[in-house]
Amino acid sequence: MDSNEKCDTNKLFGLNGQSAHPLTDANGDMYNIGFSLFPSAKYSVVKMAKANSSKEMMKKAKIIASIPSQWNGAMAVNHSFGMTQNYIIFIEQPFVVTLSKIAQSVLKGETLKDVLEWRSQEKNRFHIIEKGSGKVVKTEIVAADPFYFMHFVNCFEQDGQVIVKQYKQTKEASASNV
Ligand SMILES: [Fe+2]
């Protein structure tokens, strides 16, 4: 977006933050996935429909879908997400920030790295959201093994299927990368 103005997503949508990589589709509409921590942790898909200026896009922006965190008091690190022509793909990874650790970090003056937690007994859950309706169409696809990632490689639709090309890193890699 070509704006130098600040935008407070908390005031606009009640979100505490958004992923680092919003995506724009062929129509010119921009999407991002944000999160809110209270009253319970959830992820929200924000659509910023194409407009003549970035200011207007922000004015028209709205949350089209929300997904509760699969964990009580914790939520996945979400640096990026995937998009196809018709769908948003969000992978909830077992690399989490816990609300109790955030409170602790504020008191102790710790960094974000200190509040992250790798949950090796948990697995990645794939969420697929239809862009047109905002409907969450799939949430039951779960990875065979837990994995960490920062960025998506590629997503596309083929023969009625959503294909996600993704790399996987191990817990050790995740710890050294953040
Ligand atoms: Fe990045």
C-alpha cells in the first residue's frame, strides 16, 4: 500500500496484530490474517477491497472470517498465509505464544523469543477459507507430523483441489531462526 499514514488495526477491527505478508489477488483486493487475544484467542481474515487509494481501502476493510485458536490461552505464530484464486489457506502451527508468558515477559522485560513455545505433541492444522463468502470450509486437515515454517512457497487450485506447496522445518531449526 502506498500510504505513509499509520493505521491502528486494534481501533479498526479489534485486532492485536496482523501477519507480515498481506496478499493481493488478481482483482486488486488485499487480504491479511490478524489475531486478537481477548476475550479468547482467535485469528481473523481481513479483506481490503480494491479502491482508488490505500486510505479508502482501509476505510472499506472488514473481517470476513474468524477462527478460534485450537488452544486455550495460546495461539500460533502466524508470519504468513497462502492464497489461491478462491481460497485463503491458513496453517495453525504448534509454535505458539501463550498469554501467560506474555504477561510474564512484560513483568520481566523479556523479548518475544522468550514467550514462544514449541509444542511437539501437537500438529499443524490447515484452515481453508472461501474468499467470496468468508466461509471456513475446512478445518479438519491435520499434518502427519508437527512442523515449523515462516513463509508459504505456493498455493493454487487444480482439478477441484487446493494444492499447498510448503517446506517444513524441525523444532531445532525453528528455535535458531527466531
Ligand atoms: Fe517474512
